[in-house]
Amino acid sequence: MEATQNKHNGQESPSNPNPNRQPQPLSKSAQKKLLKQKKFEAKKAEKKALMKEQKQRDAERKRKEWEEKLAGLTEDERLKLIDSRKELRRERMEKRSDERGQKIQRLIQAKETGQNIVLDLEFSHLMTHSEIHSLVQQIMYCYAVNGRCSFPAHLWLTGCKAEIETQLRRIPGFDKWIIEKENQCYIQAFSDQKDHLVYLTADSETVLHELDPTKVYIVGGLVDRNRWKGITMKKAEEQGIRTAKLPIASYMKMSSSQVLTVNQVIEILLKFLETRDWKASFFQVIPQRKRYEADSENCEEVDGEECKEENEESERKKKCIEVLSHE
Ligand SMILES: C[S@@+](CC[C@H](N)C(=O)[O-])C[C@H]1O[C@@H](n2cnc3c(N)ncnc32)[C@H](O)[C@@H]1O
């Protein structure tokens, strides 16, 4: 059987791989890419270990400072200080519990009346383990940001199965998230609303000007450094559903492509739902280095780029942990 070719990049169609085909030896450039990826992974692991050590040192230092503080006090003063610390903690917990209650109310309301946004998770087989991990971090971040919005969207995870589902299930509290988790495709999940589905893709000719509450916007759950160029456009065309791209070009010049990450696209949609202002939403979410006006940092090569993405990812992780650990 002839392998189906992806017309956009000449690669074998990801949805229709030929099982009889022998693995081809890697080209020189693919070998180089693989080596670079391995180096990147090693650097990432090293950085993670360093950060863990730093965290442990910080915790130990704080514990010592507290003990030293107590040691210099009389019994009476010590009891007072311990009590006031307990009181502070209690107030903080109360505040968090109130905020959590309000957030749950907003998310329940969004289930009824909010904008439906789907994350299409049917691309697991095209990503490496670490790309899937990065996507999971982005999903956590999107959920956390959505929960903080005054008008949250109603988020859907469709095609939620295989490794991505396994990794998502490892997130503490994931089973309590107010989100739709479907292992079927969005076409089945919205079988009576196919006409209302709009796949967001940077390759569409149609520009999105407004968010229509009756429409369901789909974002491709893919971390691929644009290795799979045009894949979401092709998928939507094959399924006969509408497509649209964000109106980035009307508001800002980008330093390279207009392909954004999953969390950036969702955060832009959430900002737009609150402000109805594309310009403000783009400027708040798209990092300076991706904009044309940005300084010479744009000229840095891919390693630098990866390093910044890595930093962004660890920042995202920190924010998610802050928000979700209080769930
Ligand atoms: C990292 S991109 C994946 C790029 C992938 N090669 C593709 O063909 O879609 C993640 C997703 O964000 C959405 N996206 C990214 N940039 C976009 C843009 N400028 N307009 C609309 N959607 C965009 C798309 O749904 C895309 O699948």
C-alpha cells in the first residue's frame, strides 16, 4: 500500500501511517536535530535538579531562621509569635477558601453560558514524551488562568486518551477540574453542532474578528516547534469544518511566524472575552521577543530561543503550582 503523503510537508500522513514500512535511516540534518534535542533535554534535567536543590536549601534556611528567632525570645514572647503565625495562616486559608468558592461558582456558570473552547488532544502520537509533558504544563496553566478570569470560558479536552491522558491524570486534583474531558473527538462530542465548530489555525485564510458565543473554537493540542506545518488546517479541511486565524497581523508585526503556543492562544481568547480588545489581548500575552519591534534578542539562534521557552515554561509551572496547589 502506498503511504499517504501530507501535501503540506511531504511527510507521511500522521493519521494514516503505513505499518509495513521499514524505518528509514535518519538524514544528516535529522541526526543533528536529534542530537540537539538530546543536549537540550540533558540541560533541562540538569537545571531541574539545580532548582530542586535550591528549593531545599531555601526551605532549610527559612526553618533555621525561624528557630533562631524563637531561641532569642522568652517563653511568653515565643508563644505569642507562634500564635500570631498560626492566626496569619488561618486568615490566609480562609481567604483562599473564599476565592476557591467564587472560582467554582464562575466555572459552573461558564458551563451554562460561557464560550466553549476545545483543546484537541488527538496529536499525542506526533509528539515526544517531553513535548507531551510541555503540553500538559500548558493545559494546567490554561486551566489556572481560566479560573482566575471574571468571565471564564468553558474548556473541553477532546481526544483525551493514551499518554496525554495518563500524564494529565497525574496532576493532583485533575479529577475535580471543572472542565469537559472526552476521549472522543470534538466532531462526536458536538455531533449536533458541526456547523458551529471553528478550528483555529494560523494557516487559515479567514480572519477571526469576533468571538461568537454560539460557536465552538478548537485549538490544536500540539507542541511541535512547527515541525508538523499545516497539520491542523489539513485536518479541519478533511473534516469539512470552518477554520479561522487570530487577527494578529492587524495589530502587530511578528518577528517570525504567527504560530503561537497553545497557552498563548487560549490566554488571548480569554483576555478577549474579558476586554473585547484584540490589541490589548495580543500585547498582554505575546512575549516581546516574538514581536517585530523587539530588540536584537530576536536575532538569537534557536538554542537561545529554546532557553527562553524553557524559562517561560518554568515560570508557567510556578504559577500553576501556586494556583492549583490550593485547590
Ligand atoms: C503550537 S500551535 C501548533 C502548530 C501546528 N503545526 C499546526 O499546524 O497547527 C498550537 C495551536 O495553536 C493554535 N494557533 C497557533 N497560532 C495561531 C494563530 N495565529 N491563529 C489561530 N490559531 C493559532 C492552533 O490551533 C494550533 O494548532
